[in-house]
Amino acid sequence: MSTEVSKSSVEGIDEQRLVQKANRQDLRFAVTGFLVLVVAMAALLALVADFMIDGVPRISVDFLTNFPSRRPDQAGILSAWVGTVLVMLTTAALAVPIGMAAGVYLEEYAPKNWMTDIIEINVTNLAGVPSIIYGLLALGLFVQTLRLGQTILVAGMTLALLILPIIIVATREALRSIPLEIREAAYGLGADKWQVVRMYLLPAARPGILTGAIVGMSRAIGETAPIITIGALTFIAFLPPAPLQPEPPFINFEWLNSPFTVLPIQMFNWISRPQAGFHVAAAAAGVILLLLTLLMNGLAIYIRYKIRRGQK
Amino acid sequence: MTIEAITAPSAGAVQYGRLVPSEAFLRWRAISGRVVSVILFAAAALSVFVTASIVYILVYDSVLFFRQVSIIDFLTDTEWTPVFDNPRFGIMTLVSGTLMTTLIGLVVAVPTGTILAIYLSEFARPRVREFIKPILELLAGVPTVAFGYFALFFLTPIFQGFIPGLSTFNLLVPGIVIGIMILPYIVSVAEDAMRAVPDTLREGAYALGFTRLQTSVKVVIPGAFSGVTAAYILGMSRAVGETMVVAIAAGQQARIAYDPLEGAATITAYIVQISLGDLPHNSLAYLTIFAAGLTLFLITLIFNLIAFWLRRKYREVY
């Protein structure tokens, strides 16, 4: 009896040590995890701060209204930001409707068969294809085979293909989160499939789809590699024809066939120059690019946050 | 809505106190439903067409290339000099550059990503998680060209301060920056997999007296193993395809990359370099970018398919 007691007390000491050791390890890991977190956040902060310090003093009204120039202190981003706006318009006009349609098909219409399986694996795989491969696709298909040239339309189509998987996935997730009862109630009232989709599901899925569209567009705004690959010029000192005109028919689509440059291309071009003055200009262009992408991502995160609050 | 209001036949008439849809309306609705479903299918099938076009274009131009260069030379030569008078086409030079930056990126991102994923999934309070995940998303949203600038003009000078002999263009700094870039993807996929492990398993472990760390290492990670592996492979695939950081900060000299302190061209940086030049579009040197692109596509395709299969596996288990 007495031996048993002493034995268990010995074990008790060991257990206590074991527990203490395990708890210390636990704490150590929690601290490590937190430190890694801090380092990751510091990297993002350093990046933003680096751009702010290098670039912000260079930003002025002239910088926004000047064309690129051979003299670094006169170089501006007028053609670049106008190009970015027009390319993004084209990309959105193509990718959002097609991505939504594909998402609705896969989530609501697709029968369970091998063809649907192939499409699903395809979309997943396309999301992982490096962007420069899309550039080679555009070079081979749009530029060399269809001979469309290095135009805003080609850039818009290329980036639209690139962000299509993002919008498809966002649409599907938004549709999937709508309760089945809504569909059943609508069918019960005599609606057919398309009426259910158009009148009930798409309005309910709108915030989710919007989030996906914004994330996709912010990805497209910063993409450089595919646009370099199609052979877009980097020195553009003119603007595409204006999309709006004073005389009828008021809207003009000639800009789609215009050569162009965009912000990331302009920035890359300036980085590759030897003169330090151009590097400052690159940082300034980078500040604007960063601001745009961070704002768009922030907006997407905010909308998602609102959706989740609404669901609770 | 408005289009339908103009073109649709009138919905029907009220009979015996209820709405009876007219024949014309039902016929119109059936036809328009069919038309819409065909359009939606076409949109979904576009993705298959895109993949098919990618494969067709890469293979077609690569075949033109391999008619003039033997595939054995392509895989075994140790020099890559397509624009020289006596051109050599050893893709392994470019592949070695790509592998080196990928490896450095993984060395940075895999341990930190795993620790962060465990921390967010098992340790952090919900409010901390709600705060951190958006920041990681912001990090993932930074344009790659901005990371390139950051690598060349910010990190490289700092690293040169304490690594003597580090060239202005090197593989080390772009590799580290690639690690930072793929970190958010690894964290998000790995955390997703860990959270899919049912709480009953965790509760069982806690009931046996496990600490959080023991639960994470002995229960959650084994349970989420395929998903965590998928996260690494997806990160690897992104690192291989990353373009602008290496095009800006890793240099353009194609050589077998064994010293990370020196610069070397990667597959992607080479494609950018040729695209910026003014080679005639039908020259042999120009066709190399499609052969290089095909190599890149095959590497990432294999990674992506493995990751797809692994992720599907853990989704099925729970």
C-alpha cells in the first residue's frame, strides 16, 4: 500500500513536469506563430513604406498629365493610366458576363456527367496556369493567327481569360450559399429555371459576384507579364481615340484597336532604365498602382465582411 | 427585365380567380429557357476551349522548333545561346534558374506558412484571425511588378550590406520575395484544410490531455495532410510561374544556376526578355519562347493536377 502511494507520487512529479514542458512548448509555439505573423506584416509594411518614401514626392499633377519622356524629370503616366482604364473596361465587359454565365451553368444547370467533370477540372487548372502562359496564348492566337495587333482589345481579351476562373469560382460560391428553400419556393410558384436564376438567385448572389469581380480586376490591373508577351509597345506618347464624341453616335469604339501602354508596363519600362531618375518615376507609378490594388482588395474584403455579417 | 417586357407575350389571363398562363407565354418561356441554357453552357465550355488553345499553340510552335533542334540536345545541353551565331538550346540552364528561385521561395514560405496556418487555425482567437486574414489577402493582391521593384531597389542593397559578393542581380533575393508572395496562398489553402478537420477529433485529443500544439501536430496536421501538401504544391506551382520578380531582379544571363548569389535567367524571365526584343516572329530564336513556355506549362500542369487530386481527397474524407 505504502509503496503504491510513493510510486504514484513519483509518477505525479513526472506528470507535472511533462505537463509543464508541454505547456511551455505550447506557449513557445504561440509566440513563434505571432512573431512570424509580425514578420509577414512587416514585409508588407516595408514594401508600402519603400514605395511611399521613393515615390510619393514625385507625384504631382504634371506626373498625371504628362506623357512618358526621355527626360526622367518630365516623364509622366498620362498614356499609362488612360490605357489601364480602357483595358480594364474591356476586361470587365468580357470577363464578368462570361464568368457569371459559366458559374451559373456549373452550379445550377450542369448535369453530373463526364463533360461537367472535365469543365470543372479545367477551371481549377486554368486558375493555376502562370499568367505568362496566357501571354503566349494571346501572342499565338490573337496576334499571330487572328492578326488583331497589339491593341487594347487584345490586352482586354487576354486579361479577361486570365481572370475568368476567379469570377467563375466567386459566382459558384455565391450561388452555393443561397438556401435551397429559395429555389424551391420559386419553383413552387411556377417559375422555370431561368426565371429562378434571373429573379431570385442572381440578385441574392450579387455581393459575392461583385467581390469576385473586384478581386479579379485588381489582379488584372497589376498583371504585366502577359501584356509584355503580346508585344505591347512601352513608349506611347499619344492617347487612344476618345470613347465619347460630341457628334452622333456619341460613342466611338475605335479606341479598341489603338496601341496602348498600361501602368505596370510603364513601371517595368522605367525600372529597366539605367538612370536613377526613372527609378523614382517607377516608384511613383508603383504608388498609384499599389493604391489602386489595395483599395480594390480592401473594398472586396469589406463587401465580404458585410455579407458574412448579413448571414449571421 | 425590360427586354422581356417588350418582347414576351402577355403572361395570361385571370380565370376563376387564378392566373392561367397563356399557351404563347409558356411556349416562349420554354424556347427562351433553352436558348439561355445553351448560352450558359457555351460560356462554361469556353474554359475548355482556352485550355485546348493553350496546348495547341504551345505544341504547334514547339513542333516547329523541335524540327530544327533535337529534343535530346534540348534536354541535355548545358548552354542556352539562341541568338548566337552558333546557337545552343539547353533548356536545363533556364530550368535550373527556375528551380533555384522556387527552392529558395519554398524554404522561406513552407515553414512560415505552416506555422502561420497552424497559428491561425488552432491558436489565434477569432478576432485576431478576422484581422489577419484580410492582411494576408492584401499581401496576395500586391502586383508582381511592385514586388520586383521591392526586390531590386530595397532588399538587394540591404542584403548586399551583410552578404559580401552578392551581385546586383542574383537569385537569392528574388527567391525570398517569391517566398513572401506565395506565403498567403500556402496559408490560405493549408488553413482551409486544417479547419476542415472535424472538431470531434480535437475534442478527443484534448480529453486525452493533449495541449494545443500536440493536438495540432499529432491530430490536425495528419488529418489535414493531403490538404497541407496540396498547399505546398500550389505554392510551388506559383513560384515556378512567377515572372516579373525574376525578370526584374534575377538578371538575364542563361547559365546553370548553382550559386544563388549570382544572377541567372529563369524560364519566365527568358520569355520576357525575348518578348521585349525585336526578333522576327518566324525565326528559330523566337520559337524558343514557345518551347520554353511548353516546358513551364507542363511543370505547372503536373503540380496543379496533383494539388487538385489531393484537395479533392481531403474534401471527401470530411
